[in-house]
Amino acid sequence: MVKRFIFNSSLFIILQLFFLFATGQTIQVAPGVQKITSGTIDQFTPYSFCGALPLTGALTQLPAAKLPFSIGEIKISVNGRGTVVQIPLDDTEQLYGFGMQIGSFNQRGLKKRPIVNDNPLNDLGYTHGPTTFYVSNKGYGVLINTARYTTFYCGNTAKLDQSAGETKATNGGNSVEELYKNDGKISGSVTVDIPGAKGIEVFVFEGPDIKTAMQRYNLFSGGGALPAIWGLGVKYRVKADFNQYQVDKMAAYFRDNHIPCDVLGLEPRWQTASYSCSYVWNKSFFPSPELFVDSMKNKGFHINLWEHAFVSPKSPLYQPLRNKAGNYLVWNGLVPDFADTAAANIFADYHRQTFVKKGISGFKMDECDNSNLAMGNATWSFPELSQFPSGIDGEQMHQLFGLLYQKTIYGIYKKLNQRTYLDVRASNAFASSYPAALYSDTYLHEEYIRMILNSGFAGMIWSPEVRESNTIKDFMRRSQTAVLSAQTLYNSWYLQNPPWLQINIEKNNKGELMGDAKQVEADIRKLLNFRMSLIPYLYNAFADYHFKGIPPFRALVMDYPQDKNTFNLSDEYMIGESILAAPLTEKMDERKVYLPEGNWYDYNTRQKYEGGKYYTIRPDLNQLPIFIKEGTILPLAKPVEYVSPDTKFEITCFVYGQAAKAALFEDDGITFNYENGAYNYLSLAWNKNKGIVKRTGNFKNSRYVIKNWEVIK
Amino acid sequence: MVKRFIFNSSLFIILQLFFLFATGQTIQVAPGVQKITSGTIDQFTPYSFCGALPLTGALTQLPAAKLPFSIGEIKISVNGRGTVVQIPLDDTEQLYGFGMQIGSFNQRGLKKRPIVNDNPLNDLGYTHGPTTFYVSNKGYGVLINTARYTTFYCGNTAKLDQSAGETKATNGGNSVEELYKNDGKISGSVTVDIPGAKGIEVFVFEGPDIKTAMQRYNLFSGGGALPAIWGLGVKYRVKADFNQYQVDKMAAYFRDNHIPCDVLGLEPRWQTASYSCSYVWNKSFFPSPELFVDSMKNKGFHINLWEHAFVSPKSPLYQPLRNKAGNYLVWNGLVPDFADTAAANIFADYHRQTFVKKGISGFKMDECDNSNLAMGNATWSFPELSQFPSGIDGEQMHQLFGLLYQKTIYGIYKKLNQRTYLDVRASNAFASSYPAALYSDTYLHEEYIRMILNSGFAGMIWSPEVRESNTIKDFMRRSQTAVLSAQTLYNSWYLQNPPWLQINIEKNNKGELMGDAKQVEADIRKLLNFRMSLIPYLYNAFADYHFKGIPPFRALVMDYPQDKNTFNLSDEYMIGESILAAPLTEKMDERKVYLPEGNWYDYNTRQKYEGGKYYTIRPDLNQLPIFIKEGTILPLAKPVEYVSPDTKFEITCFVYGQAAKAALFEDDGITFNYENGAYNYLSLAWNKNKGIVKRTGNFKNSRYVIKNWEVIK
């Protein structure tokens, strides 16, 4: 039995040798972006579904760069098992990326499998938002364009031909620890394993620095997302079984108590069936959905609907999608073949007619993150062996499902020239242009903070949501982080009352509020008001994300790539140009903060600090742990309770240092007219004790009124 | 870019349709064993390396059976992604197997990936001893012959074509829990996903019952292992940094204190280099290894050497294996290409000359379980993308590495007609004939117990080793389990003194013994003496494993497949024909025991219990929690401190019930001469108040002397 396959095997080895280390063809696909191709490329890849064109103009304006290695040194080998890519790596390089990694930050020396999943599982690389993309602090990025389950060895393998029998002088050791010390050496390459691939495309993004490499990636992906301006306010998701009357009452609570809120999210009960989904209003609980949505709109609330993409037999979408779905069911529901435009259009058309045109301003796209992968049971998604009419297989579909789902839903809004801010449970590469925030059930605050940093290497938006808490301190610390993130979200899907009135789930649902509920509410009001004050600044940071590709939230190493103290700094981050955030967790009364070169001001104490050093801060629970960079202006608005199309922001410019400047991006905030030039930039400057405002651009209705200047020295 | 691959894709779909559900060719390969083949079979599979011939004679004697489905209902489909196998499953079937599963017992409804690894990771199926093999309580077994990473969906997927839009009447629900209840349905099949495979062999083992199906599997694999008889005594592994003098002192401790011990295991320091390995005695610490081994032998100790298979540049094996190794290193050491007989022979020849011929009676084959798989870093093994001169790839090599390593080492002993009992950190299918006990670092007592049961579905031997403990109670409970297992092992690789003198690591290594050390030592002596008493009985159970394929340790469902109470009973097991063990853990002062049909005697209280019911037992820490089946005889020997080639066991027959019987297998215990008929069976019977012993067979030197009979009524 064995013998008859020896011929096959020999052929196999010959083929291996033939393909081994054949370097692919290289072409330039955009300014500073090169693509190397080798072998036969998969039909279904993240890039094949990229929904936007590169912003070539902006790419052209980035400085020219030189890679630290010759592009020909990237080796691609294809054999019967799959494809292997080897990319040079020098001994001092630090690596970041692989999407929204949960457990690690600096990926040098690690093995990473960026695979769609909500369970970090020993930090193997599983995440809601995987990308097969990393950047180096030497100033370049590499993307392996595949939707297959891929493993990256980030400089932690050693090849036989490298070592030639070198050995260290260890001789037995004298302690048990020494005896088990290993004699390993690491390699000078990133090695990428793509089983099943018969070839590969590798995109290389030049720098010259890590931030510019990220900008190139984001601009190549269509530019960063610019959410609807109201999306930068506060989102609150109500209890899963709330009916129309209860949602109404919750809305009244916010307005009566002057707690800012822009979006209310509905959870499963709005539908007649949810596991799987019917996408049909449940009239027993929402008897008049259109009236409800309208009345909410009148009170300044946008309505966001929870759903997932597994289509119940009870859904009007079932029959139309019956022949455009995978051959395995999830919760008895169809898995739409989103890789087929026709299937995506059926799904989108229904949503447009039934929901978007009737005022629904966004969706929470749940359960697209293959919980099956990390679970011993298997009822939460479709198997990898699934087949789809388009030809995509289950493995590739898993990697792309969240991406295609959000593309489908976002496309509705884009075509209607209506902006949105979505929630999505999974994403992938080339998705920078989608205004969809990722979220998670994992709920470790330290990880949620780290994911803010990692989102900047992923071209993704991350929402470190707040739910219940063990202590008020924990709740407030989490709220601080939520305010200092891309989306401030309270997810109360299992809470009758807002968590700030009762942090304990059981008591909350019995209506037993905390004794000091009103004090905690006041503290939360203060934090959320700060969030509303920050909207113009954040909105400008998102405009920089869109037009220049600069991540609005990013690790310090991206701005200070030469500073070794930033290489492993995974709990501080930049927001826009001027703000450095250093969040605290429940465990901390104080924390150490590293401030990079330059001078910095503690926002709360207004004390000035010299950069390049470590300090200790002790912010109160109702303060924000942030520093402002000298030479910048922080434009803070008078807080509003929600952002309406005609909101005018009254702004005070806080000037840090003797001379300072800032910019504010201005447009209608709700359409894509900015793509056709309908926007302004306000240039703010403080010089010689004088504030100067210059407005340039084609947007006619101003939204910002500069009221005051305040200098902090 | 996308367009040019559309032709490929269409072709791909056509190929998919072509192969879809083509059923393979079926042939009978042994009595009651059928093989279905479809597509192109991999060169490297567990079966391709099966080291033994089927025991056809024994297979022939098993009763004929009929599968509960037609063999043609097993569907195999091959497409561009890999191979999928679907096996029928009825609604009431219970499934067991997938090797030495750590976290689960009854696998029905689970997703299982039986992949070599020491980390159970959410009970995904990773284990030191994976097999792509399961058995059903309907009386058959199925083995997918592949060394690729394979996923089994055990009746938890639903296909689109099965449901045709059926739906349950749920309407929104009234609680949050109900809202999230899913509308799933499960399928009537086991679905197997083998990515990368271009075809597959499926072995089907007929029953008629689950035990007979297991017997067929074991007999087809060459019959179960029969370890050297001294292997059934007590093994003690000394501290990793002990030198020759310290080992000698430890040996004296055992004999001076009359604590049974047959094997002493040496850990890393015996070598000049261990991570990676030199396989050279470190003369600084073992100045005269040959004298040492001989003197130990004279005191009745066998010496077992720790090693792993990654070959240091300091090793004499390095140059000979330099061109017969994988292209990636581990700890700077070579990975021998054990799939190539020439490489295996070089490794074996060196071990034979250097160690086995000089009296080393066994090895502990460590680190062959790919710790990389479940770790975010990657320095503990070779990458899956590794290539080997034989043509096997890294993924397949991982699945087979422990199997091939033990085959290589075991082959030395087999050829020398010298029996052994090995330790190995990984194994796979068709390995029943290897006398190698698996072990683990995981150390959860509940899991260690469950793995005893699962070993019976794996054709493997499991050693629930004892190390340190939190409490004396924990230590004693673990010792009870170790005594009631296939190998009684104390692994003190980081302990200066035996753990029964001090359970706390730090104090142990400082030489601070417990106040009641002598009492605990006395309790341990009592337990280990019981182990020595049990050797003839255990040895007979292993003979049944070898000659009949009956697992010596097995779940109750194997003996009582009709009894629903056994389906999920994962903490009780049978030892041989007569003993039911119900181990306790640290948490328990008492436990519930289910006794199946028939009558049973509590070994300690001698109380008789009626089967089919649950009882509560409260064994002391120095007792064994076992029951004896009515109608059987438990032959217990007068304990010896070690088993030598001329040990005569003086046996008392404990008779349970009015009429009872048992058998004892007798041979030299140390050679393979039994394969040529050099063995006896002692038939023991108690009838009409009289004990009868009949000895039949060709072994000339008797080892058993029946001294007494004692009747328990």
C-alpha cells in the first residue's frame, strides 16, 4: 500500500525543489506600495473584496522611502502543502499588527495566527479583527493577501542551514532551571505559513517610518473611516427584552437627567426570531416601529438594531437566499453567500427598504466571528468544510464573513449618501474605510486598553464597551477608557437600569439602586460631557484618518519610533495630534506614565512635565487621565446632550505653551459630500498672545464657533 | 485581478461537484475490519507506520457482527480544499475516543480536533495521544487514516438540504435567556474535515459491541502491549540535578525503608547537554555510568533515562543525522527524520550500543508533543511548514513524531528480545502494541482520572503521575489513582526528597520534612504494597490486552453498553475483569459510585452491594476505592519490594461469591518468548467450597504459587 505512492512522493519532492525560493514578480500598485506575486492566487482574498479605491492623491504626497532590505529578498515558496513567505528581519526590529490582537502588543519573537475569533486562547493570535499585516519600527509594512488560516513566525524559528552546528558553551548547569535552559537561536526572518495556498500576493507598504507605512496602508484601503458626527457621542444599548414603551422610558431618563446620548441600540426582542434572525419587527413588543423611530429621532436619538447574518426560515429573506447560501446551517438559519454580489444585494435591498429608508441609522452585526473555532462544541457557526455557491470555502468565508457583512450593510448607507456608525463583531484587512466599531465579550479592561493601541495597526475602530462591574472604581475606570476611545458605548443588554445606578446585575434587574447612585450618575455625567466636548477634536482626528490615513488612536511607538521606551509601551496611546492617554484600571489608584520627547501638560492639574521620563499620576475617578502636548491647542466644545444636523459647537481653545496650533475639520457630518470637497478646515493658532482662526474650504454652513481662548503655561 | 481567476474557480466548482459524495472502494482487510478508500492516499499516515502485524487468529475468534448502517452510507468527498467524510449516526448513539482526550469523555455533540499537544485549550481535542478514531455504543469503530490536522463534528452540524426550512414555534421569548435561545437542529452524521488531503482511507471496525470493536482495533494494531513485568511495580524519577551519589542515596532510602520501587528515572543532568540533547553521559555527575547501572541492577533497580529527540550539535548523533533531519531546528538541535528508516536506524543503533546494551532498561521520551501548537511563542518545537528529506511535512511529522520516536526506541528492545516499559509524551493511532506510558504536565486530578478511561478507547497506556501536592489529602488521593493505573509513577524531577516526606516544593528542597512524614510514608508504603500485590492480576489484564485486545483499563460503558447510566460516567473504570475503581480527589471525603448490573463487594468493608444503583463510599486515604465483581477471584500476591527475574509471587485468592473464577497469565516477564508460546495460564476456580488451580501452557518455570483461598460472601 505504501509502495504505490512512492512515485507521487518523489514527484512531490521534485516540485518542492522546483518552486523553492522562487521570488515572485514585483509591481508597484500605488505610490510606495509594491505587490509581489508568485504562483496561482486565490480568487477570494481580503484585497479582492476591498470596497474602496486607493486615495492616490494623498499617497503621492507622502515622503518617499527606502525599504531596509531589497524587495528581492522576500522569498516565496510554493509546494504541495501550501505557500511559505520569508521576509527579512534584522536583530533590532520591533513588529506590530496582525489586526486587533487581544493579548500581545509587540509581536517580535511571537508566533501569531491572526484568525477570526473572540477567544484569545493563549494569545495564539485569534481576534475579532485579524489582519495578515504587520508593520516594523524600521518603517515598512507587509501584508500577505490571503483569507486562509495563516501562521506568522516573527523571528522565532531557526533553520538548519543558518546554524551549521554552532553551539553555546553550556555544560549541564548546576540548578534545575539551568538544566532546562534551551540552546536555541532565533532567525533573521518573519516566516509565514499559508497551508492550502497555491500562490500568494504580498503587499509591501513603504515608510519611511512606521506611521507613514500605516498611512499608506489606510490610504491604499480607501482612506480611514469618517463616521457620522453623531456617532462620536454616546451609544447606549438597552436590555434585550425591552419593549417599545421601555425604550421610550429609557430615552426620557437620559433627557430628564441631562446625560448625553446620541444612539439607542435595540437588542434581540425587536425581531420575531433572533437565533436565527427573522429581520421582522415583533409587533407584540414594538407595535408601531415607524412611529417609534420617528419619535426617537425627534428627541435626538438614533436607533441602532442588533442582528446577525444567519437567516431564519421565518424571515422573508429565507426563500430569496435559499439558493445563495452555504450548505450548512447555523441555528437552523441560512448562511448568506456574501461573496456573491447577488446574495449581498438581496440582503442589502431588504435592509434598505425595511429599515434604513425608515430611519434606522445603524446596525450591530453580531455573531460573525466564528465562536466555533475556539470551542469544543460547534453550534455557533458553520464548519470550515462548508461550501458556498460562489466557490468560496468555509475557512475563507470565516475570515471574510464580518468584512463582507459590513461591506453589504455599509453599502446601503453609502449609496443613499447617508453616513452611519456601525458595530461589527469581526473584520479583516483593507477595511479602514468602513465606519464600523469592533466590540468583544472578553471584557478584561487591560486587554481592552491594549486593543485601542492595536486598532491603530489594524486599520480598524475599536469600542471598549462598558457593561457591569465588580466595583464602582472598576466601572468608572472602564468609563474613562470608553470616553477616551473611538466609540463610547454602554452595553446594557442584560441590565434593566443604567449601570451607573447599580453596578450589580441582580440588584440592577430588581430595581434596587445603589445608595450613592446619584453621585455616580453625576460623575458619569461629567465624563460623558467631556466626551461631548471632545467631539470636534475627535472628528478632526477621524478626518486625518480619512484624508491622510493617520490612525486617530495609536500606540506611542507610531509617533516616536526611535524611542526604545515606546517599543513595549502597551497601555498609553495618542488620540489625534495632541492628546496622550494613560488609562487606569480597577487595580490602580495611581500609575506610571511615560512621556516621550517634548513637554507635556497634565490636563487635570495643568502641571507641565518634561518628556523622555516616567511620572506617576493619580487622576480621580471623574477625571480623564490625559496629557496635552506642548505647542498644540485643544479645542473643547460646550457639551451638548446630542448632536443634531444643526448643532453649532461653541468652542474654547485651550492653548498649551507659548505658541501653539491645531486644525478642525468641518462639514455637515452626515453625508458623503465631503468626498466632493464640501468641507472646511479651521486653522487655529496662538502666537504672540493672540488667537487666530482661519477657515478655508467649500462647506457653506459653519458648525464651529470659537468662543474663548485659554492659555496654559 | 479577480477576473482572471474566474475560469479556475468554475473549474474548481465543477471538480467539487464531480467528487462530491463519491463513495470509495471497500475491501475487507482483516476479520471484521473493512477499509474504504477514495482519492489519492497520503504516503505518511498512522497506518503506514504501523509497527506490528494484525493478530489475525485472535480476530477470527471474535463473534461476527453487523454494522448499524450500510458501509455504502459512508460518504467521502474530495475537493480542492481537502477531503470530507460523513459517517451515519443515529439519534441515540454515544461516541467515545479521539485518543487520550483530556477534557471530555462522551464525545457526542462535540467538535473534536485530535491534534498532538499537551494543552487541552478549551477542550478542542488537543492531547498527547490523539487518534482519528472513535467507537460508538452501537458497536463499531471508525478510523480516519490521516496524519493531517483533522476536525470531527460529532453530530452537531446541520446541512441545508436536511432542514428544508423547518422551524420551531418560538416567538421572541419573554426572558433574556429565551431571546438568546437558538433554533438549531443537529444532524445524523459524524462529519470529518481533513484539509489538504486528496483522498482518504477509512477503517471500520465491527463489533458486535463497543468492547469487541475496541478489541478488533487493538488486535488489528498488533495486539495490546505487554510491558516487562517489573514495569508494573513502582517507578520513581529523581530530581533533575541529582548526581550518581545522590541517586545511589535515594535507592538506599527505598530499600532501607522497605518502600517498593522497581525503576529509577534519571532526568536531564545525566547528559552533557539536554536542550537540545547530547545523549552523552555527563561524567562530572555520573563518573562511572556502567558501574552505576550495574550496581543499581544488583539492588533490583532498573534505570530509565530522560531524553528528547532534538539532537544537539554536541551530540555524536549530530553529524550522522545532519542530512537526515528537518530544515528547521529546535533549541539549535536537529529534528531527526524518523519517517526515514535510515535516520531512525542511526538513532536506534546509537542508543542500542550506548545505552541498551549497557543495561538501560527504558527511556522517557519527552518533548515530542509540539508545545508550539498552543503557545503564542514558538521555541518548543519545529514549525508545521518544516520539510524533511523523506517528504513528510511538519504538520504530519508533528502528528506522528511521538509514534515514530517510540517505534524507533521500542524496536531496539524488540530486536534484542528484551521487554521494557517506556514513557512517551506523544502517541497516535495503531500504537496499541507499544509498551509506552503517556504522561502529562497538566496535573488536574479529575482529568488524570478521565484519561484512564479514555486510554481504553485509544489503544494507549496512561500514567497519571504524582508530583507535589497542596495537601496531604490531595497527595494521597493522587497516589490512590496512580496505584490504580497502568503505571505507578512518582515524578520528583524538582524534589530533593520523596513527596510523601514533604509535599511542599520549597520545604522539600530545603530538607524540611513534614512533622508527620513517617505516618504519611507508612500510608504510602501500604498503598504501594497493594500495588505490588496486584501485579499478577494486572499482568493478566495486560495479557488479555495483548492476546484478546481487551483494554486493561476501560470505561464502564465498554462492559455495559446497554446501561444508560454508564454513558457519561467518566470517573469510574474497570481494571481487568473483576475490579471497578472509583477514585476520589482532594475535594472529596466521600463519593457517589454507580455499580452496574450484578453484585459487587466493597474491597475495604467487604460489604456486598446490588448492582444497577448508586452508593456512597468513604474510603480512608490509605485504602483503595475499589469494588470486586461477584463471581470473580482476586488473586493478590504477598508484596515484594521489586520484581526480579526469579521472583515467585505467593498468592492468596480472594473469592467473591459462592462460585467464582479467574485466570493468571504466567511467563518469564522479560522476553518476547511468549510470542512463541512460552507461557502458561493458571485457571483459578472456587466451587463447592473448594479451590481448583489448573496450569496449562509451555512455560517451564512457574512464577505463581497459590498459597491461600479466602472467601468473601
